Amino acid sequence: VDCQQVMTDVRAIAAGAAHSLIVKEDNTLWVTGFNGYGQLGDGTLVHISTPKQVMSDVLMVSAGHSHSLVIKTDKTLWGMGHNEFGQLRGNETENVLIPKQIMAGVAKVSAGYVYTLILDQDQTLWGLGNNEHGLLHSGSFLAKINKPLEGYRRFKML
């Protein structure tokens, strides 16, 4: 198999439908790929074919279909990209072209197709975005959750 080296000193990666997030050992975030919703966080809708640095102080990343999530070293959660269902900004539905803070005190995050699950430092699970099939564990099938919804306290990690 022929593979091409893209970068060195990489600590974490995440792949969306057509975009990539790369965290280097120096905690910088590099992005590449499709940017039709601003999911690369560079303030444009221009696709990027060569990795471009867009943030620093990054701890971990997660990529949804067309949205990106970043936990910074200070445990704040940031998001950018597609936001039609409020998966980034709750009751706002405009796409986010530059990283905007979602909440603080975050331990882990996972991006779904058009929803977001957030585990805070107290091990409380929160959800944002499309809940059409009960994905956010709200006890209902509301089409959209427009604010971080507390799902479970003391969610046990496997």
C-alpha cells in the first residue's frame, strides 16, 4: 500500500465526512479538507488542501459530519462549522466560521452526525443538536435540543 506522509509530531487526529483535524505535540490544531460550513475554523468557506494551523493550546478534537469540536488545555470546549440543529451553539443555528466557546470544565467530547455529546469534569453528560431519534438521551424524541441538556450524572466511563 502506498501511503503519503502528511505531518510529523502528531498527537491526536479526527476525521469528519470530508475534513481532518490534526493536533501536533506542541498543542497546535491544523486542519485540511472540505470547508463548506466553516468546519475548519479559519473564518472562511474555502477548502484547504494543505494543513493549516488555526488554533493553539489544543488538548483533543472530535469531528462530526460537518462540524468540529476542540477541547483546549484549559478544559474549555470550542466548536465550528455546521450548526443547523444547534449542535454547536444551542438555540443559534447559524454556521460558525471561527471557533466559539461552547462551555467550560469539559473532560471529553464526541461529535455525532449533527449532534454533540459532552462529558464534563464532574462526569455529567450533556447533549446539543439533533435529537430526532432520541440520540441525546433526553427521554424524548424532540427534533432539536437548543441548550446543553444534562443527561446523566456520574456517568460511568467504560
